[in-house]
Amino acid sequence: MDFPTDFIRFLTSATRVAVLTGAGVSQESGLRTFRDAQTGLWAQYKPEDLASPEAFASDPKLVWDWYAWRREAIKGVRPNAGHYALVEMEHRIPEFTLITQNVDGLHRFAGSQNVLELHGNIQKVRCSNCGKFAEMWDEYTEQVPQCLICGGLLRPDVVWFGESLPRAELESAVEAARSCQLFFSIGTSGVVQPAASLAHAARNKGSVVVEINAEPTPLTPKVDFSFHGKSGSILPELVKAVWRI
Ligand code: APR
């Protein structure tokens, strides 16, 4: 892919970069994006109908089993070239913040250090009552596993629809967006708030905004540079063009 010379020059000299990723970055690892159709037993459900406090309250076992199925699906999954390219970028840019909406843990698995998991992490499980994190649990049991401390039902440590995002992570993400020179939006449809506002926060502070996505999104008309295609191909090519690796 040919990158505009001014873009390459700007990224080469940038010292403060923020990146927002979505499910598209994990797609080439074999994980369906959030809005891809569900498959198998879960085809009859929309994620939005399962990932909510109301769904967990009305049928905790159904919701628990869906996340157990998703953890199982992630077990054999590995980061792709796009994840590793972002690790390389973090090594070369003094202030690099990776903000992700993904709950699959693949950025950390690939080696990214400064990761803000805005929507939590599906591999972590906590008590829905006292909030204590569980060290271990039975994935497939008749009943939803219970907290060893208070007996409350265990739940995945992810942000459900209608729930607020973890405050510390969100504040750090907003700070990174507002102070960066360059903001990347990668593999996200840019429709879910407040993550979708980060690119605008960056732009309002004068940052150069770049989108890398398989298809146009509502953000596309407002960015400075837009690259349509697979992040697993574009990101390694970008790293090669800038740092010759
Ligand atoms: N490379 C780049 N982009 C891709 C790729 C790829 N290989 N494959 C898919 N995409 C793009 C799609 O075109 C789509 O625009 O990634 C985007 C994924 O969008 P969504 O499925 O909406 O996922 P995401 O943006 O992460 O959803 C945000 O919404 O429902 C909530 O909590 C959920 O974190 C999720 C949030």
C-alpha cells in the first residue's frame, strides 16, 4: 500500500500517539466482529440481547453460558500481524496509548503494554454482588458459579449495554485522545459511545486523525487520512514504511 508522504513524515516524527481499536483488529485472528452474525446455538440471539444486566438478571445461566462459549472460542485464537504491528509502534513511539473496545485480551497477549480495556476483559470473572474477582471457576456447570466470599453469582468482567465504563480507563483514554498528535481509529464501526467520541476529542484538540477500517464508517468523512482494508495487512505495511522493519 502507498502511504501519503506527509502522513509518513508526520508519523515518523510523532512522539504522542493514541490508538482506538475495535473488533475488526481481531477479525483476522478468526474472531467474529461484534456485529457479525452469531453462529450455531447462539445464532438465535443478538449480542445486544445477551450482553446486558437485564439479560443476566432474567436468565443468568444463558448469559454465563454465552460467555463460557466465547472464552472457549478464544482459547485457540492468537494475535494477528495487526496486533504485532501495534506492539512495534509502541516500542518506537515515546508516548503510545492503546485504547481498545475488545474484550478478547489479544493486545496484551501480543505484547502491548499500555492498554486501556474500555469494555473490560472476557477472561476475567468477578462477583456480581461484592465485585471480588474469581481466581478460578467451573465454566460448564448446572448453575452459574458463585462467589466464594458472599455467594453472589459470578459474571464476566466486561461492560454490558447500559453499564458505565471503568472510570480510570475512560479518563486515561480521554486524556490520551486530547493530548496526542496522532489518533488512529482501527477496526471499529465507530457507533458505540463513549469510545466513538474519542476521535472527535482528538480532532477538536488539533490531532491528525487516521482511520484504518475494512469499510467506511460515520467517522470516515471527518478523518485526515483513511485507509480501507484489512488492519492485519495495512498496519505491518505502515510499520515497514516508517521504521523499515
Ligand atoms: N480489518 C479492519 N477492519 C475490519 C476488519 C479487518 N480485518 N474486519 C472487520 N473490520 C471492520 C468492520 O468493517 C467494522 O466497521 O471492523 C468494524 C467492526 O465493527 P463492530 O463489529 O461494530 O465492532 P466494534 O466497532 O468493535 O463495536 C464496538 O460495540 O457492541 C459494542 O462492546 C461492543 O466493543 C463493542 C463495541
